[in-house]
Amino acid sequence: MAPSSERNDWNSRSKRRIRRLHPVAEFADVPVNRFLGFRLRSRSRERVELELPLRPEFVQEAGVIQGGILTALADTAAVYLLWPDLPDGRSMTGTGCAMQFLAAATVDRGLLLAVATPLRVGRSTAVCESEVWQGDRRIAKGTFPFLFLDQRA
């Protein structure tokens, strides 16, 4: 875990510059995205695609990719449908997650692809859907609700 001063430094830097960055540059600058190895393949208001090259460290006891890794990938794809387009002075937070695991993903079958699309985007809330694929197999599907907030000064 990063020391508290390092986390706070990243948080304060991100608040000052987050809106000035292009979504791809912003995405690559987020520590958890780098740590897990998420790659932003494409992004529009209607669709986000993220890739995750798999590593043996992602495997759980039964030899398949751990569900939290799948959920983090799906959630991050949903976030990037909304986050880059937030107006100045607005932020957002996730308010839930409903994830369905449909098939097992394994390291030997290649990278994962998360595809997120909006179900509803309003003034104060949004709901996005993400699917996780490995090749032509749908591995998981999730729904992610978000609440838009005014940032505190």
C-alpha cells in the first residue's frame, strides 16, 4: 500500500488537472489502472472497451480468474463512460453493483475485454451495463449505478 502522503499527493494533483487531460492519458495516469494492467482500447459516450492481459496472480483457488478482478474491469469500463464528460464542479460515485458470472476465464485463453454501454444517463444518476468477454465467450455481465455530485470547495 502506498504511504498516506503519496496517496494524498496523487489525489490533490488529480483534482487540479484531471479535467485537462485527454481521457486516454487520464486513464493511464490512474494508479489502480496501471497496477492491474487495464488498457483503454476505445471510448465514446456510447461505448467503452477496456482490455486486461491476464497474469497468473489473478487466479483463485479453483484455477480461474478471481471474480473481483472481473468486477473491477467491468466497473472501470462503466466509470469511463461517464467520468471524462463530467462538467467542471461535478463528481460521481458508484452506488451499487450487480454482477453475474456466466463462465470461467482462464489465463491460457487470452486477454479479457470489457464493453460498457449506458442504460440511462440523467442529471443526477446514471446506470451502465458492462459485459466481460474472453474471445467469443461472455464471461460476466454487470449493472453499475452512479450518483452525480457537486464537488465541495
